[in-house]
Amino acid sequence: MNRSLLQESTVSRRGLIRTGFHGTKPFSEGPSRMDLDLSLTMTPSEVHHLLDYTNVGNVDASSAEMSLPLGTSLIDTDRFKGAEDSAVKEKTEVLYSQFLEILHSRTNDSEVFDIIQDMIQACTDVLDEVVKSGRKLNEKYRMESNAWLQQERNTWRLLYCLYKDRLTLQKEDVDCDVPPLDGSEKDVVTHLYSNNANLREYQLIVDWLELCALETNKIQIGHFTDRTITWENTLLQLKNPEKTAFESKRATVTSLDPDAPIRERKPLHDLDTEDEARLSQQIFLEIRQGRIEEAQALCEHCGQPWRAAILEGWRLHEDPNYESSNVVQKLPIEGNPRRDIWKKCAWMMADSKKFDDYTRAIAGAYCGHLESLIGPVSNTWEDLLWAYLKVQIDIRVESEIRTCCMRNYLPLPDKYWNGKMSLEQIFDELAANKNISIRQAAKAQMRIIQKYLILDDIPEMMREIGKWLNEKMPAPHMLRFLSHVVLFMKQLGKDCQEDIADRVVKSYVECLIELRDPQLVAFYTAALPGDMQILLFSQYLETIKETSARKAALEEALTGGLDVETITTYTVETIRNRQDEAPEKQLQTAISPADEEKISALEWLTFYPQQRGELLWQTNAMIRTLLAEGKIECVRKAFKMVPTDSISQTIATYGSKDNLPCKEECSIKEYLCHQTYLAAIDGFNEWTHLYHNRPKQPQIVKDSANFTERVASEHKEQQYKIELDRWKMNLAEQMRITRDLLFNVLLFPDKGWLVDPDTMKDVHDDDLPAWENRLIQMENLRKVCIPEIVLLLHKVLHLSEDYKGCLRLADEIASEQRQLYAVYPKHKLAETLSKIAESSLALMNEKLDPWGYVPTS
């Protein structure tokens, strides 16, 4: 701790050592700023930030909020159904985007604790909104809807205060000098706190637990008790027994001094006994909440000023006149010079069965009496942890005082000194507590997180989180919390068990995918390793169908630093290679939903010009599959996904055609091959449609028809001849177009249709299997499509009576230049030769030889 800040520390009634706040709001705002509390807070003015930074969202809820059932996730909004669920879910879902905004606004490593403060504030703001809306709901539901969020905020506060001290104050601590052997109790404890990091952490945890209790319990006894004198019913019965409206059923005390009930072994009036029990409980509750001045004010309010005075006895003693240079005016002595006597008496009081549980606990809180604190007065995991730590602080402070102060103190019982425990022992005690609800609370996820944050055992915390991920996926808000804890610990350089940490963030991203927010998904995906980034963001891209949303997602990915080119390629390949769940034989004209999805995926590669080469590669791969399945309509739709300037953009990316890599050069040629084939098929379909739509000849009228009918018939005949001539002309033109389109496939330049150019350079060894598979696919397509094109071309030529053209097909098939015969299976070759033979026979029927020439003899 900074020495200049130590000099600001003063003995105060809020704690043995309490730093001056210099006008900032203290932990408690009671009616009195009386100096009374056992809290031993040693942090300087940061204390206000450490625990009270967001003390603006006090929740009116019962202590049940601090202990949910074991089977219930502390951040499980799925528990709430119906209208209430919608209201709470709507308000809490803003935390996803708010946490992202916080991380975006704080980018420097020095702002790591500012990030935590902002997250605390975000939780507080949402909690306030939930509380406001919860007022319209039933009490039980309101408590449940508040509890998980309050627990998260409390855990952020714990993380903030502990690691702020560990990473900031402990680093600033200088080597401690020798403890002041002749100093006052205050000086000794000041020195102890400034040099004992463990003790400071104990105190921070106690302050945190007190703040949690303060925000959980807001009911005050003063709300239903007017200012009064003490034991008024007993007093009235002693003074005027005949006028007592409700006479006690037992013999009461005969004196009214504070020790009378114990000394006389007689009770107070029954009504006073009830009031006394309620008052003791409320005093202890105030102490449990770190509000000792309010506890004192309550004692005075209820007519028991001696109780307020008793709470002064533990004060550390110091006489400032020894060190003061002011010799004119004597300064008041602070604390209790006979504190050891008071503590001995307090121990005896806490150890005595003559007092009620809460009275014993009040005394035990200031003398380190553990048994009185962990009894019936401690109902929750937090209560017990507070009790154990209060005792540990007391023992360590008392030990230091008795070691360093030059005076004799009354001895304390061995039981007091034997109560010293480590944090590990304390948590073991909590886990083995005889109260089943406390044992269950110790197993709750958020308590486990708090435990390991306190122990600073991040590797073990991560192993526990790994078990949760294996057993049952935590709720979305729990994953949000865990992910940010993991990111925080990574930023601090803690050992987060990288594999588990990545699984946590991955699980959170999978939840964010359901929210369909590209900014959220991209940001947190970027926190994962490269391979996982590709897998997860691709998974997200698969859920997006609209073009504008797809473009926005890629823009966020670029902003987040993701490898967009690799991700989009992986996405397209994943969808393209996906097998249909229930494959069915489809007509060529039908496009199934699965095919629609695959074709639509190509759009991911159309947004950036540098990806046009990959677009061609993926489109070609998809078309090969579609052609093999005979899905021509799907092929047409796939072609429409490719922008018309894709080839020019690909060439422009590399400067010129000569600079194209092997993959891009092969992609361009294959794309042109498929384009040529599709044009040929479309041309044939148009010719077929035209061929089968010959104008119908009108019916010939009968000889008995009248003049009008004959004139009409002649007109129809003339129209028919005109339409027939036009049809023949169009058919001849379409035949020539279709013939050329079909021949374009057979005569495709540069080694032929679906044959790669001699550019198998720069192919990486890892890519060889994919290339080999591609070559096999193209060869198989050649074996299917080229014979099909030849038959279609023969049909066009034969039906157009171009029999010589049909014979030319035989020459093209047999040509050694293109070696089309090599792709023919035997049965296909036989079928083709049979068709050509039919054309040759037709030539012979026209008095020509089999090759279409006029016979010479």
C-alpha cells in the first residue's frame, strides 16, 4: 500500500483502521457518523471503489436471494416462463451488447479494472430495471428474477476488489520495515495491514460480504418501533402491577439495571422479552451488514444506551499526544486503554449460555468467538464465510498487537488462539457443514467461482468450469459471465487452462449465434484460436439467408480481425459437401431445398473481388456434382450466382492473365467449359421446342361448303403457308445455332472440354488429393456428357436432314487430335455408331453413297 495513502488512515468508528474518504460516500449512510465497526479496512481511498463503486442498486429482497437451490443455475433465465419470463428476459438480454460496448470502449491494458467497474454498473442498471418491473409480479418470482443478477454483480465486485489489491496495491508495497515495538495499537495494526497482503484480502472479503448483506436485507426495526424507554412493560409491572394490561405469566426481575436478568436469573416481562430478542437480532443484522453506527443508533433509539457503549470497547487504543507537536491543547485519547479486559469479558459473554444467540453473536463478532457466530445466527453460506473471516482477522490482529506492544495483556483462552484457520480449511468447513442448504450452496456454481477467486486458484476454477461444460451446458447469462471472467484472467496473464478457456468462449459464441447479432458473434469469435474461429463463424454464417445481413456479418468479421476469405470458403465447402438427409430422385427441373441452400451459399464468395477466383472454383465443384446428378436447373441457378465480371475481376486481381496461378487458370477454363455445355443444352432445348411446335395445317373444307367457308379456308391456308415458311426459316437458323453450340463442346480449344491446361504448377502437396479427385470427376463427366452431346447433335442434324453433318461426327470422334473415342464406353460407342449408320442409310435412300457422295458409276 502506498505510504502517502497510509498517512491518510485514521482510527475511525467504521473500523479499527479506516481511510479518510475526503468527501466521498462511505459504505453506510446512517443517521449517525459515529465511529463504530469491527471492520478492519486498510485499503486507502480506493476502498470506495473496491466495494461501493456501484452501491446504487439496493434491492428489496429477502436473504433467500443469496441461496438458490443447488439444481438451479444462478444465471438461468430459462426458469421463468410466461409473461414474466418475457419481461425479465427482455431487460437482461441488453447485458450481451452492453458488455461488448464496454470492451470496445476500453482497449488499453491499463483500463482492465475500469472494464470491471463498467460491468458492475451495467449489472446494477439492469438489476434496477428488473426490480422496477418486478414490483408488478409476485414476491417469490421477483426474488428469483433478481437473485442471479445480484449474484453476478456481487461476484464482479469481489473479483474487482481482490485483483485490484493483488495486482496494484501489492505490487506497490515496499519491503516492510521493523514493526513499531513502542507504537500504539493503532500504529501496530496500521503497519500490519500495510505489509500483510493476506490480511488485507481477508478484510476486503469481509467488507464485500457486508455490502452484499446490506443490499439484500433492508428491513429496519425502527420502521415499526417508536422511540421508547427500555423494558417499559417490566417497568410498568414493577411500578403499578394492578394497572398492567398484560401481566407476565412468570416472575420477573425486581431491578432494571442491565445486568438484572442475569444476576437475578429472572426474565423480563414477556412482551419485553420478545422486544429484546427482536432488538438483538436487528443489532446483529446491522453488524453483519457492516453498519455498526446504525446498530448503536438503534440501541439508543430503543432506550438501551449501555449497549451502544458496550460496542465501543473493542476500539484500538492510541494517545495522539505522544507524537503531537501541539503542546497548547490536549488531544482526546482514542480507543479503549483496557481493551484486553473488555475483550476478555466479551469472550465470556459470547461463551455463556445465559444469553440468547444473537446477544452472544454480537459479542463474538468483536472478540473472535467463532462458536457464537456460526451457530443459529448464520443461515447462509455468506454468513458463515463472514463469521470465519471475522475471527481470522481478529486473531491475526490480536497476535500482532500482543507481539509488538510494550505492555502486559490479560491472557485469552487457548480456544481463541486455536481458532486460527487457513482459507482452504474454511471452505472445507463450509462444504461439510451440517446444514444441508449451506452444503448445497457451497456446491453452487457462483459460490465455487467466488471460492476460487478468493483462493486465487484459477487453474482449479477452470477445471471446475470444464466439468460444468461436460455435464450440462450452463445458461446463456452464466456463459456470458464465465467468458468475461476468462477474458479478464487471460488479460492478467493467469493460467486459464487454454483448452477449457476456449471451450467457455466457444460455448458463449454458440449462444450468441442464436441472437443473430453479427457484432457480438464476430467480437467473441476473434478471442478464439484460428481453427475455432473458422468453425464457429462459419456455423453462424450458415444461419444467415438475407443478402444484406450476410454482407453486414462479413463487415463485422473484418472489423473483428477474422480471416474472412478462409471462413467464407470453409462455409461454402461445408454446405456444398453436406449430404441430403433423405436423398430422393428429383426431376431435372426440380430444385430441392437442400440444393437451394447449397447454391445460395455461393453468395458468400461474391462480396469481395479478391474472392472471385475462389467463387469460380467452388461453383465449378458444385456444378460437377449437379451435372453428375442430372440437375440442369440447379446448374442454371448456380451460374446465376456468379457475377458476369468474375473472370475479369480474377485476372485483374493478379494483374494479367499470364500471372494467374494454376488454380485460378484451371478454374477459369473449367467455368467456360461448363458455360459452353449449358449454352449447348439450352440451345438444344430451344431447337426441340421449336421443332415440336410446327404450325398446324388447317382442315380442308368439304366440297359442300358454301362460298364464305371456302374463302375462309383459303385464307387459313395462306396464313399456314406463311407461318410454315417462317417456322422453317427459324428452325433452320436455330438448327445452325444449336449445331454450333453443340460443336463448341466437342471442339473446345486448349486440349478439349473439361481438360485442364498444362499448368499443374504450384500445386501444394496438401492440395493434391483434392486435385486428383477433381480430375476424376471431370473425366467421369466427359464420359457422360460428350457422348450425350454427340447424340443430341446427331439428332439435330438427322432431323434437319443434314446427313453429311451426321457423318462428320464419326470423323470428330475418331480424330486423334481430340481422342473423343477414349471417353466412350463400349455400349455408348455402339449406340452412337448405330445412329450414324441410320444417317448413312438415309443418304443411300437419296441415291448417294454411304458417305454422302454421288456414286461415280
